[in-house]
Amino acid sequence: MTEAFARAMPQEGLMGGLMIGIAAAIMLLGLGRVAGVSGLAARASGIAGGAPRGVALAFIIGLPLGAFLVAAINGGVATHFPASSTTLIIAGLLVGFGTRLGSGCTSGHGVCGLSRLSRRSILATALFMASGIVTVALMRLVGFL
């Protein structure tokens, strides 16, 4: 058993996955819209069309608000970022560019697209996963992890 697996929290992961699935189902069945965070963020900021702007704002505001509430109830969450702030900002910008290039983010393709058996989302999710695996392997090879 690895050290990381010893700290796994399967019940919390299951609950989080169920909540994400329910939110995605409500968006799709209730509004006919995919609950992709990048698309909702673009709509909330007025950059793109899609879901009603109020719904997009509520969804985007609810993400950090929900995390804040869980942290307040559970006494906080320990975080550790091994990279510098500059690296994190550059990485975030690259992720944003990738979501525009890939016509959606991991949440849109991975959660909503796969559940609808979208071929584009299946391919995009396979590429996300492959890219992550290759990146971690390369980082371990050069000693960053």
C-alpha cells in the first residue's frame, strides 16, 4: 500500500462524486446545459453565451463558497502547493488556453460528456488522462516529484 493510498478518503470521494453528478444532472435535465466550469465561467463573465447568466454566476460563486463552507464545518483543509506562485499562475493560464482549444474543460468533457457518450468528450478525456500520465512520468524522471 502506498503512502498516498493510506490517506485516501473513499467515502468523501463517493459523496463528492455523487454531488457533482447530481449538479450535472440538474443542469442538463433542468436547463438543457452541460455543467462545464470553463463554459459557465465564460458565461458568468459575459464572454460567451450559454446558460442564463444568473445560473452561471450562481454556479461559479457556489464553487468556492461550497469549499469555504465545508472547510468551516470540518475545521479547515490542509493544502500544499509544491510549485511557486508564478508556476501556478502560468499553469492556470495554460489550462485556460487548453479549455478554449479543447472546447471545454475536464469537468465538461469528463463528467458531462462521458455520461452522454459524446465521442468528442471521450477523445478529449482520453487525451487529458494521457497528458496527465505523461506529465507526471516526466516530472518524476527529472526529479520534480
